[in-house]
Amino acid sequence: MAEKEEVKLLGIWASPFSRRIEMALKLKGIAYDYVEESLDNKSPLLLALNPIHKKVPVLVHNGKAILESHVVLEYIDETWKHNPILPQDPYDRSKARFFAKLVDEQIFNAGFVSMTKAEQQGREDLAEQTRELITYLEKELVGKDFLGGKSVGFLDLVAGSMIPFCLERGWEGMGLQVITDDKFPEYKRWVKNLEKVESVTDCIPPKEKHIEHMNFMVGRFRSS
Amino acid sequence: MVEEVILLGYWASMFGMRTRIALEEKGVKYEYREEDLSNKSSLLLEMNPIHKKIPVLLHKGKPICESIIQVQYIDEAWPDKNPILPSDPYQRAQARFWSDYIDKKTYGPCKALWSETGEKQEAAKLEFVEVLKTLESELGDKSFFGGNEFGLVDIAFIGYYSWFCTYEKVANFSIVAEFPKVISWAKRCLKRESVAKVLPDSDKVLKSISEYRKIILGIH
């Protein structure tokens, strides 16, 4: 007898960390209940399921909570084995994990967190640092449709949710040109490829609303 | 054909210890090369150009960087002996969560504990004590963080044990008195050949840090 699998995702519409989970669930065709959380008014459920970090995303599967977006993505891949998102080869897996960490730590920090606290010249310097980091992804994309190869994979979900569909919106709001056409042809091609994938485009926050939200977050980070 | 495995590390780095323990657990033959952090080798800089940090694991000439990523790589490349991650996806998620927690929450405070003084050091101490409280609670009555088997989370944290005396001395607090479960867990881990072989003497770490604090910070 097949039991209905209970899958629930606690997320925030503007968060790249929770959007990437939605993309993965869609890619695997997994039905789930979505609970929209609020930054300033976290639900008792969220606080109970993630007492340590108190953050989204939280995936609940058959009553058990899985936390931290990279951990959730790997869990989804290991539990629902069709349409794999991580590569098979251990070395390729280590590279995907390495670059995913680079995106969420160094690129996110230089490309947003630090920028919020800097003034114009500081932001320009950080934009240059961010470009240097994204160049590593640019090199990885040569000869490939996606970072995962022929199809969208773990690193595409992490980098895609973060850079083109989150940070770029923040940069637009701050009036910064970070990704220049001349230096990032592979990146531009990759984004066009991502925009053809329904599981990705269905899960991107609406642009204008997102730019507004990112501006709001700049103010929030600045005063913290 | 001999698989060439090289590890670039630093004797006191708890990150390098993780990778070495994993290699030892799997019985992998490897060449360990001690790096001089004030004069990094060209190999290190070539193989980890982004971060320029140890540990760097080289396998058949290809680099793997970041210690937790290296430990997972080792588990996947040599799957037949002493599994480091459990087989159940939820248990694996738990292991990854806790090793990520250790990394996120200890990196800053642990560095400040030995390299700072005054308020900065005090703030770092409070942060680290919170981590120890959380880990003490998470350990509970289990032998290891994952239950009965030594695994990823144990590997992620055990290297810090060799630094406990140093933290206690320079920041003036007691880990031994306040966190008995963590201490007995550490001693249990030390019974494993891999851990006993890899962890440096606590006294050696203390001596090295005391020297640093004397010379750089002027503290005697």
C-alpha cells in the first residue's frame, strides 16, 4: 500500500535559500505544502523545528525536519533518486560542493552583505571582488549548458537562485553594474539556459517586487 | 597502480586533522606535507588559488579543498571500509547539519579566543561556551554524535579537543569542569587509532600559542 508522503517546506518568497529548494522539489516532481514565513514574525512551527538558526528553509518530510539549504538539497537527492541533481563521480561532487560554498559564503558576502555596509567606493571595490569570484564559475561553464553539465544540477540551483535571481536584483537596486556583458559571456549564456527550464523559472521571485525587497534588506543589514 | 594521495596541512590545524583522521580511518596510504603558513608552497597556492589555505587534498593530481568536503570525498572515493557517513538519508542530513553548525559557529570565536585579548576575547569565549553547551546537549547519552558509530560530526569536532587546554589557559575558564559529556566523548574518540595518531599533544599547542601571545601580543 502506497502511503502519501508528507512533504512540507517552510520558506520566504524572496529568499534564494528557500527558492532553490522549491526548484529541486519541482525538478523531482515532488508534491509539497508550502508555508510562507515572515522575517519579522517567525511562526512557532519554524522556531520549534529550527531552534538553533531560526531560519528558512526547513523541509519537513514525514514529520522530520531537515535544515540548511545545501543539506536539504542533498537529502532530497538521496531520498528521491530520479532526476539526480548531484553528479555521480566523487570528484565532481566535491567540486559542486566547493563552488556552492563559494557562492553562499564569499560571493554572497562580497556581493551583498558587505556592500550594504559600504559607501559608493567601497561598493565598487566589492563589486570588483565579486567579479573575480564569479570568474571561477565563468570558467566552469565553458563547453557546458549548465554547471551540472547537460542538465540543471545542485550547483545550478545554488548559484542560479543566488546570483542572477537574487544578487542581480540587489545590484540593480543599488545602481551597480557587476556582471558586465564583455567579461561574462558564459554566465550570460547560462542564465538564458536557466530561463528555459520551467522548474527554475516557476520558482523565481517576481523581479520588481524583489528589487524593492532587496532595497529594504540593504537598509536592514546596514542598521544591524 | 598506486593511487597518489597527498595532503598539505599544518600540524595544529583542526581542519587538517579532520582530513587526516578520515584518511587514517579508511587505511589510505598518503603523503603528508607540513606547510609553513608564513611561506606557503607554490603547490598550495596553485592547488587552492581561491582561498590559499590548508588543508588541500590531492588525489591523482586533482585538488579537493575545504575539510568537510574532503572528508565526504574520502568517504565516497573509498566506500568499502569504515563508513564516515551513515546510510540513511535523514541520518546523513543530521550529520551534515551538525558538521556545518560546528564550522559556522566555531571558526570566528575559536580564532579570537587565542589571538585576541580583553573584550574581543571575552565575547569569543561566551560564543564558544554556547557552542559547547549545544554540543553537550546534542551528545546526551550517546557514545558519538551519530549514535553508536564514530562518524562525520566526531571527525569535525575532535581536533578542537587538542586546543581545549589552550583556550582554558588563555581565556581563563574550564571546559573540563563544565562539559563532562564532551570530555568523555573526546577521550572515547582518542581510543581510536586514527584520532590518537593525528591529534597533536595539547601541551605542544599551548606552548605554540603562548609563544605567539608573548611575541605578538606582549602577554606573558
